[in-house]
Amino acid sequence: MDPDDQKCPHCGKLPTGKKQGKSLPRANVATLGAAHAGGMSRSGLTQDALEIQQAAAVGDDAKGRIKRTKRREARSKKVIVLLSVWLLLMALTVGLVKYFGDEDGEGEDLALIEERARMQREAELLAAKNVIKEALPICKNTLIGFLNATDAAGKAQYVYQGRELASQMSLYYRRNPSFSSVRSQAQIVRAELLKGTKYPTIGAICANQQKELFEAAFVKVGPEWKLDWKFMMRYDDRSWSLFPSGDEGDEGEFRLYMRVRDSNKKFDQEEISLVFYKPQIYRDGEFRGEPSPTVRVPVDSALGRQIIEMAGHEDDMKKDAYGFTLVTLDPPGYHRVRVKMRLHKDGLEKEFELLEILAQHWYGADVLSEELAPADASAADA
């Protein structure tokens, strides 16, 4: 119906309320239609079927969300596991690199230290050779002058601290005249710069016209090189050969060879057996010395322990603690010592008592800056 036909014939106005002919909303129509159509939907399904279908769709959607959630959780767990494994491998790699890197570093440091030590030894050897090369002509002149001097005063001018030793030298040469024309010429056949001395000191093996070998030590004093007289002459403050004829209780200091007599050096007895020999100044072959009476020292004493330690280094005695070669003149197993002895007499029997080992060398006391033991000989060789 046309809305204009709905006007009031009297006033010409529309009646109150909504205009007729307007269609209801589609949703309401569908709902009313479904309600009047006996419960049928527009798709031809009943309301129950539609609800079942919608519930199924909702269930499928929920299942899909659950599956997607589980897949995401599985992927997350896998990522976490892989990340953990990767972190572990990285930690192990870093640890191994650090470990082997440290070892390489230590190896490099050790190699560097050894190389520096080698270079230092080479530099010291070169410096020692230069010192010896420059000193040898002066040392030879000193030696020849000393050998050709006919009295103690003449010899003292070639001796280190000769003025202080003048009285000892005078007494010594009155008892032991030394000048010999056949021994007045000599040459130095080997020289070594010693260590642990107050002043530069050269230890030398010399030979004379008789083909005798003897030792000398030269001490640098200013531009000159002077002889260590006590070392060269194996000086004692009293005669070793006359010591046994002395009186009961006599004491003396001597430069001697000491030999340990105990077989195999087992020291399984209560005492150590020793013998002493006076070293010769000149050697033309094997050592020939007369042994002293047997000297016994308790094993369980400070002196006994010192001797046991010395005996333990017999096989290594190629050089003394100051770097001087010993094997040229020293018999195997013979120790260079400066000792203090006491004489005991019982009727015709004589006995020596070893009071002290003053030094394990024959150098003059004023030549050295420190006392070293042959146990340190390996350090001198280095």
C-alpha cells in the first residue's frame, strides 16, 4: 500500500506509528520463517542438526588449536635442547682451546727461557774467551818471571798479595829451594775463567820443558795478572811429611787429597775409613803419593755426613765448584780438601784425627768471594 493512501481523509496526516509496508529485518524474517516452517533452517537443516554441525565445527577448531599448540611446544622443546647442546659444545670448545692454549703458552715460555739461557751461556763463553785471549800473554810473562826468580822476594812480586805472604814465602823457600833451570821455561796449555772469585781469575794447566804438568791460578790485579801462590805450591802451614814426627796433640792445616776407602760406599759400619795424600806440584805421569795412616770418622756425625755427601758426587767430579777442570791431574775418587788435623801418639803408634774439612779446594782464601762445594760443580758446567 502506498503510504500516501494512509493519510487521514480529514486532516491529511499520517496515522501515528510506523509506516506500513516496511519489511522486517532479514534475520528476524529468517527466524520467524524457521519458526513457522516447522524448525527448518534456510539451508534445509533442522535446528538440532545445525547446532550439532556448529558444535562439531567448534570441536574441530579446538582440536586444531590443540595440535598447533602441541606442535609449537614440541618445536620449542627441540629448540631449547639444540640450544643447550650448542651451548655445551661451545663451553667445551672454549675450555679445550684455553687448556691447549695455556699448554702452548707454557711451552712457548719454557722454550723462550731455554733460548735466553742458551744465548746467555754463549755470551758468557765468548766473553770468557776474550778475557783469556787478552790475559794469556801477561799470564805467561808472570809465570816465567816467577819460575826464574831465585829467592822469595823476587818471586813475591809476581804473587797475588805477595807483600802479605812475604814471610810465609821466605820460610817456605828456605825449607824447599825451588829454582831449577830445567823448570824455568813453561807454557800455558789450557786456561779457564773461574767463577765465584773476588777478581777475575784464570785456572791454567801448564807444561815445562821436562814435559811435566802443573797447575797455576792467575788473579787480575789492575792491569796485571798475579799468581795464587798457595794454590800453585799446595801450601801448608806446616810440613805434612814431618807432621807424624810431631808431639801429641799437634795440629796443622793441610792441602791434601782425600780418598774414601769404604768398599762400594755403603757406609753400613759405624765409622768411615779415610786416607790422605800430599799432592805433587809437578806431574809427569800417574799420581804417586804415600797414603797417610787410616783416619776414622763416625758415620753419624756432622763430619761423617759431609764426607758421605762428598763421596756421593765422586762420579761427577770433572770440574770443581769454580769451573776448573780436575780430571787432567786428579786420580778418580780423590777429593781436593783443605783440612785441619790433630796428631795422637801412643808409644810408637801414630794416629791422625780429622777435626774439620775447611774447604773442598786448594785456592787461597783471599781469592774466592764465596765458598762453594763440589756438589755445585754441575752449576759451574752450565
